[in-house]
Amino acid sequence: MNFSIRIVGLCRFLNEEKHEYRIADQMFRSGTSIGANLAEAQCAVSRNDFISKLHISLKESNETLYWLQLLYRTRFITEKQFKSVYADCEELKRILMSASKKARANIMPKGTENNNL
């Protein structure tokens, strides 16, 4: 939730101060989707459903990192803004990657885990 709030604030800044709407909209969607999919995962109907929602959150965090890099490299956000939000998103991504691997390992027979995640 806290990361989503930061994304909403950054997108508001981009819209109001920089008049940047297209990239901000994409980042808004992916950045707020991370938490939304985690909220859905809490009410998953099965372990596979839970893992699926975790994986979607992971993919959305990676997409958000892309949009943040693009905003920084096109000078829509400052280095300070970039580093702060990027670090938070990277941390979320690491947490989601670890949780996803652990959840998958708990449902797969020994030796069949997919280490690509």
C-alpha cells in the first residue's frame, strides 16, 4: 500500500508539474498493480492461485522499474526522485522473487523446482 501511495504521488507530480501523461499512466497501472495483486493473493482459492498472483506482482514490479528508468533517462524525474522510488521497487521485487520461489518450492516435488524465477 505504501509503495502504491508513492506511485500515485509521483504520477500526480508528473501530470501536474511535467505534463507527462502517457508514461505516468503506464507506471500508475503497473506500480499500483503490485499491491492490488498481493491483496488478491491473500484471498486466493488455491496455492496455485496464490503463486499466480505473487508472480503477477513480481512482473508488475519489474515493469515499474522499467518505467522509472525511462522517466529518469528522459529527465522527467530527478536523480533523487529516481533513486528513492527505484530502491523501494527493487526491494519489493526481491521480496516477491523470494516469496514466489519459496511458494513454488513448497508445491513441487523435490528436484523439479524451476530456478529461473
